[in-house]
Amino acid sequence: MTAIAEPQLTSRVRDFVSTDRKMLIGGEWVDAASGKTFTTYDPATTAPITDVAHGDASDVDRAVRAARKAFDDGHWARMKPNERERLLWRVGDLLSERAEEFGQLEALDNGKSAGIAAAVDTQWSADIFRYNAGLATKIFGSTVNVSMPFVPGGEFHAYTLRDPVGVCGLIVPWNFPLLMASFKLAPALAAGNTVILKPAEQTPLTALLLGEVFEEAGFPPGVVNIVTGFGDAGAALSAHPDVDKIAFTGSTEVGKKIVAAAQGNLKKVSLELGGKSPNIVFADADFEQAVAGSVAAWMFNHGQCCVAGTRLFVERPIFDDFTAAVAEAASKAKIGPGLDPTTELGPLISQEQFDKVSGYLAQGLADGARALTGGKRWGTEGYFIEPTVFVDVEPSFSIVEEEIFGPVVAAMPFDGDDVVSAANNSIYGLAAGIWTKDLSKAHKIARRIKAGSVWVNQYNGFDTAMPFGGYKQSGWGRELGSSAIDLYTETKSVNIAL
Ligand code: NAP
Ligand code: MG
């Protein structure tokens, strides 16, 4: 397969895509057992980038056996927490050092800006590895002052231990390929688990480069396994009887399939799923700041964000002016490929997503919505969609109810407090934005919003130390923060009669 010869690519990236890429199983770079490969494409041009091993259920099984062996009796099983700490810290440092390379590869495979992929996706991933490196030595049980009323006169020493869950399957999507993998890998490894990572079929490349980083950092064989493939590989991992836990980010639809597949051995499941997040702008907000923040809320990553603030609620007195300003700012975004440093809005990931988003645009217009800007394809090549601001919408329209995963926002006016019930009127509950100068009002509304993250006078206010996850059908469990360790540990109670 021919490699892409973009002139701006570093030689390391060019080398990486100039050969077919293998999977990482048990410390070896291997072909799929079937010998099959699949092609990964540049969404800005639809040109092929390189071919990748096409793993299926038999490769998943091989990887699970390697992970089990490393968990039960390898060097990893005996490794001290401070050694895990050093290895994870090294991964963070290597990611930081190689951020340009990771950024370019992510831009090529996903379409996002190479600069943002280096500065945000990669450097934040590095931060997550370092944060969790620190946690590896701070996983505590507790001593418990037990009463044991049925054993009069007895004396006891009781305590809890936190054990790693075991073999963890990590299934991630294409919108933040490296970052979503890091959200899961770092706490899973800090807690002492072994893992099988299944990247999305659209974006396997940075996961494979990360595999090289794990090797370079000195991780023992079988601790981190990477199986590239399609949904059937993810399904095989979710159903595998020797996998103890699945951590998944992706669509609510596939999340439900994973829950069903996990029933066989009742493996633990954590899910980070879709959203249709409300972004609420009060008339007393700083107008300019709220416009800029509200545009970023739904346009960042070309709208391909689970937290995208795609239901824009604007207090009625400023509705017309505010939506006009949002539409004007959005229409000025420079559209282009992610490898062009001036690009602000890149392509969607695939033909499938392009068709899906185009379908929503057509449906919105057919339902009677009005596009203040956008509403159609941009250019003639690649999967580009114009940023689109819809007004004159009803809560029942599909563009208001459903996750579109493209640069499309539906704006609705509101009067006073009725905005809370409108904002909560969704099957999802992932995130919300509130813009106001009245902090008392912001606190009150933040309490009543049913969402895992609420951002006031900002949007996408993520931090490694802040738990992240969803209410309702947006998921189970919380990633990031120190409590992410809870997703990857079991609590054991030990009670000793003295
Ligand atoms: P998806 O189907 O949920 O894919 C996410 C991951 O799950 C991928 O690695 C996928 O592999 C894998 N997978 C697919 N079917 C599976 C199964 N039955 N069992 C286990 N794993 C399985 O997401 P998508 O198809 O890429 O995107 C569809 C929609 O999901 C988007 O339009 C968007 O609305 C939503 N989405 C949400 C998020 C989020 O962060 N919440 C992220 C991405 C997409 P393959 O890639 O090989 O299919
Ligand atoms: Mg898919």
C-alpha cells in the first residue's frame, strides 16, 4: 500500500505509514491469524494511508491469553507499585517528547488539526499517564474497627485491600483515538491490570504507535496488547469468558450491546456514551465570551465530541442577536485538512458519518428548521460539512433530540427557570454549559442539571483530576480523577480473629 507523502510530515511519521502495521500481542508485533489486513484512510482526501492487521475473534483470544498469563504469573504480577509508577511516568514523558509525531499521525488518520492533536490530545494524554503514575503508589485500603456482635469477647483485626480486576478490554472510538485510549490505559495499568486495547477501525494508527511507546518504556510482554479490527473484534472481547472488565467509549447503541455481551461471565462494565448536551446562555452573560465559548462548545473537533453543546438555549431577550453572532463566528471558521496549520474546522471521519450528518441536515430543513448559516457540504472532496446553526426548531425534531456528531447546533429561546426542565429533557446526561454573571444563579442551576459535568462561563472545562462520565444513557462510572482507580479495582475485606 502506498504511503501518503504529505510534505509536512516528519520522517518518523512517513516511516510509520510506509509499511503495513501489525498488532501487538504478548510482546510481539504480529499479523492477524487470518492474514487479513484492512486499509485506513485520510478523511480530508479519502486517500489510503496504510494497511493494518485485521484482527478477529481468534486474535482477541490470543491477546486475552497473553494478558491472562502476564496478569497471573509474569513479571508484572510481582511488580511493585513504585515500578509501575516509573513505567507510567516514562510513557507520559515519551508522549510529550513525541507529541509532534503523534499529532501528525492523529491528524492524518482522524482529520483533526495536527497542532491540536499534539498540544491537546497528546500532551493531555501524557498528563493523564503522569497523574496515574502517581496514583499507582496511592491505592489504599483501610483498617476497619469491626464490632462482630455475635462473637462476644473476640478480638479482630479487619482491613480492606484493593486488588486489580484482572484482564481488561478497552474499546475506544475514533473521535479522540489516543486520548480515549489514555483515559482507560493509565488507571487500568496503575492499578496493576493487564489490557487488550481495541481501537476504532477508522483510527488504528496512534494506538499502534502508543504500543511502541509502551515497549520503549519497558512494559513486560503481554501487559498491553493491541488488537486492530472491526466491531466483531470488540464484540468478541466483550463476550470473552476470560475478560474481567470492559471499559468502553462510543455510541449508546453499542454500549447496550456490550452490556448484553458481558452477561455471560458478568464481567464489570464501565461506559462513556453519547450526549446531546445543553448549553444555556442567560441574558446577563458576557456576550462576547459566551459567543466564543458557545461556538467552541459544538464546533470543537468538528462536532465529533460526546460532550458537544449542541442544544443551545438562549434567554429570549438576546436570542436573535446571540444566534446571529454565533452563526457569523461559525461561518468564518477556516475549513481544511488537519495537516494545514491554519485549519479551524476539519473533515468528518468517514463516508458513513458524512452521510449520517447530511441526513440530519436534510431532515432538519424538511421539519421546518431554518439554517442561519451552513446546512450543506463544503467543497467537493473529503468529508467536510459547513458549520450549521439551526433556529425555529421544536424539541421533537430529530436534530434536537438525537446525537448528530457533526458541526451542527440547534438554538432555542427560553424564559427564566423553565430552561432547566427543557435542558434535562433528554435521554442523555453527559455535560452542560451555563453562561451568566450571576454566580448564585449558576450554582442553583448546576445543582438541578442532570449531567456528569457542568461548566460555568466556559465549555469543555476538562481536567485530569476531575471525574468525567454520564447520567442516564450517557454511561456508567466516572473516568479521570483519582476515583478512576475504582473502575479497575476490586475491594477485598479481610477479617482476622486474633
Ligand atoms: P461505535 O460503533 O460505538 O464504535 C466505538 C467502538 O466500539 C469502536 O472501536 C467499534 O469498532 C467498537 N464496536 C463496534 N461494534 C461493537 C460491538 N458490537 N461490540 C463491541 N465493540 C464494538 O461508534 P461509531 O460507529 O464509530 O460511531 C457511531 C456513533 O456513535 C456516532 O455517530 C456518534 O453518535 C457516536 N459516538 C460517540 C462517541 C462518544 O465519545 N460518546 C464516540 C464515537 C462515536 P469499529 O470501529 O470497528 O466499529
Ligand atoms: Mg462503527
